[in-house]
Amino acid sequence: MPIILAIETSSELASVALLRGGSVISRVSSGVRTHSQSVLPMIQELLAEAGIALKDCDAIAFGSGPGSFTGVRTACGIAQGLAFGGNLPVVPVVTLDAMALACHQRHGAAEVLAVLDARMGEVYWAQYRFADGAAPVAVLPPALS
């Protein structure tokens, strides 16, 4: 089973997760202006808890937005830096796609409208449809309203 380290910093919460053997361990911290300071220590905690080194990972994923421009750059930069050092592939993950898939897996929803606060009275959103065993289809692609 693949071991994937994931980083998400595009919102007020920063999170890191480690997928290993079908189970996930994670850490979360709040405070938009502290993401760049909190992510690396959280990653170190996860790797220590799992008893592995970064080089044992198969890939590093990061939330590629939509969301805070600085937050997306933070996750991307950390992912690229760690991946370069560990010679690992980097996988961008659209946050709305991940939200929709999680909703489908947890609740069995055939259609999902994923929505994120874009601030200033606006939202990022996308609509997805899930068919039996098929990949999700973006009925309405990510947009800002």
C-alpha cells in the first residue's frame, strides 16, 4: 500500500495527514498567519508517530486550492521542497474535489455541491456527480460566486 503525506494550508486551518496501510493519521492547527511555522513540526510528529522517515513515503500531496493564494503557495512550496529532498513525486489535489469525494465516501451521496468560504461575501464551489464505481464527474466546474 502506498504511503502518502498530504499538506493543506489554503484555509484558516493548516492540516497534514499521512496515509499508510489504509489508515490515516493527521494533525491540524489554526491561525492563518502561522501555517508556515506549524506545518513542518506537524509533519515531523506524524512521521515519528508512524515510525517512518520522509524517504519511506511514495508521494507528497498538497491542496492546490481554491483558497488563500498565500496558503496554496505555502503548501506547494513545502511539498516541493520535501519532495525534492526525498526524490518523491508531488501530487496537487483540488480541495473541492477532495471534499466531494469525502462526502461521497462517507455518506454515499450521488451528487455533491462542495462549497468553501472565499471571504468578502463570496464562495468557491463546484458540483460533482458520482456513478457506480466510476470516477467523479464535475457537472459544474470550480467557480467563484
